[in-house]
Amino acid sequence: MKKRVLVTGGAGFIGSFICERLVEEGHYVICCDNFYTGTKNNLVNILDNKDFEILRHDITFPTYLEVDEIFNFACPASPVHYQNDPVQTVKTCVHGAINMLGLAKRTGSRIMQASTSEIYGDPEVHPQSESYKGAVSIDGPRACYDEGKRCAETIFWDYQRQHNVDVKVIRIFNTYGPRMQKHDGRVVSNFIIQALTNKNITVYGDGSQTRSFCYVDDLVNGIFLMMKKENLPGPVNLGNPSEISIYNLAQEIIDLTGSKSKIINKELPVDDPKQRCPNIEIANKELGWQPSFDREVGLKMTIEYFDELLNKEKLK
Ligand code: UDP
């Protein structure tokens, strides 16, 4: 059945892949974005499609639309961006969630919240299962995002209990791939661009902190399996459990690009989590989902994307 689907943050890195997939599946898509970090460039494949529409709107303000389903993916997710205007980040997480839940309630729509591994903070439990309650700073520089996203989850469960809204919560771990922004300060994009331009690779701290990186196609598959699944509100972790230290990631990217870059160390940001790795047993058992792209394969495709982007810019 053709649905009318709202994707907030639809012009962003992950949101744009969701919009494309929905259009491919034959739905009518309304992409809502305030273009703070999203860009129309991410949507070139569907901009002219008659079943696609862009709404420039900030979800911190209510909106009245008729929809059947909502993906709530609006919020800057890179530390550099979400810390640039922390008050707006909290508003986007909390007011945004309230506004979208209100819309879901009125229209009877199923609504998915893009939550995050950041709700686990600097975790003392490893790997992180959905039952882990997290170790989050209340007042640190990351708190606007972490606590904002925690509060968003809370309000999702309250709308479910109090108003019977059909909610879905996924917790997204570090994700990478084409359409990451060049200047968003993320480790994968930073390292690849530094390597491709033979600049120093900036490892923060001694690089012993770990992350687990999921290729965007794998994540999007998990998102759609979750959205379609009945009787599974979540929360469900979505990420790739293959863990690597940031120092080794730098080395891997140097090797894959054949770069002459040197690794240098810079100051570790405050509250930077020391380790992060998803336990994906629930996604695996309930959705039959697991990532299929090895890091080497995913990184090669991402390197190719940034290489083309840099070449185009040089041509300009
Ligand atoms: N990082 C780094 N160099 C960079 C950018 C990031 O060493 O140029 C580190 C950062 O301190 C963190 C990890 O890489 O430990 C992942 O950072 P990112 O901002 O990509 O994501 P998050 O911290 O939200 O997981």
C-alpha cells in the first residue's frame, strides 16, 4: 500500500538514504529539513520525482501534515555540529520529538525515533546492550545531545503508554559512508580527507579509545526491517560490532589510501567515550539483521566517494 511518509532530517546523511529507499518502494515522501547540516546535494537522485517533496521546516516548531508514517531523524549528530548551538540541539531533540509525537498521535502514524549509542555515555559496560542504563554526564559538552536524546526516548515511551502511539526506537552506533559531510569533524571523514590530501592525521588523545563502525547501507537495511516489524517497539541497537581503536583506524586508512600522511596526536575532547561497541543480539534475533559490509570494503567505497568529491572541487 502506498503510504505518505514524513522523514525529518531527510536531507541529512542517513535521512537522505531513507527518502530514496521509500521513493523506490513506491511511497510518497515528504522530506522535512531546516538545512542546518542537511543539503539538497544528498537528494539529487529524487529531487525531480513526482512522489517526493521538500519542506523547509525546523521541527522545534509544530507542523500540521497528513501522513501515515514518520521517521524522526532530524538532529545534528556530529559533536562539532551539535556542540555549536547546544540549546538548539536540546530543543531539536526534545521539542522536536514532542512535536512529531503529537503529529503521530493526531494522524495515527507509526513513528520511529533515531536514538543513538550516545545515550550510553562513556559506558562502563562493554559491549553495550539495550538494557544498559548508561553513564552520561549531565553538564558536559556532549550532554546537550546525550541527554536530549535520552529525554526524547523517555517521551516516546510516555506517548506509547499514555496515548497508545505506535512507536519504534532504534539506537544508532557510529555510521559512515558516502554523503558524510566533508567538514563535520567525524573521525572517518576527517581521516580520509587528511589521508587523501597527505595532511597530518589528527588522532585525539593517544588513540586507544575504540569505536565500532557500521556502513550506511547496512544501517538503512536495519532501519527498514525495524520499521516494518510488528510488535517490536524497541529500543534496538543498530551498529557493527567490529571494534577498532582510533589509532588503528588511522593506520588502516593510511594503508587503504597509500597516503604519505603522518599520524599526530591532539588533545582528547572532554567526555570522549573510551570505548563503544554494540551488542546486536536483539536486532539479530528479532529482525534477522546483521551488518554485511566489512570495514575494509566500506572504507574503500567511502574513500572513493571523498576522492571524487575532492577531484570535483579541484575542477571547480
Ligand atoms: N577523533 C579523532 N580525530 C578526529 C576526529 C575524531 O581522533 O579528527 C576521535 C574522537 O575523539 C572520538 C572518535 O574519534 O574518540 C570518534 O569521533 P566522532 O566524532 O567520529 O564520533 P563520536 O565521538 O561521536 O563517536
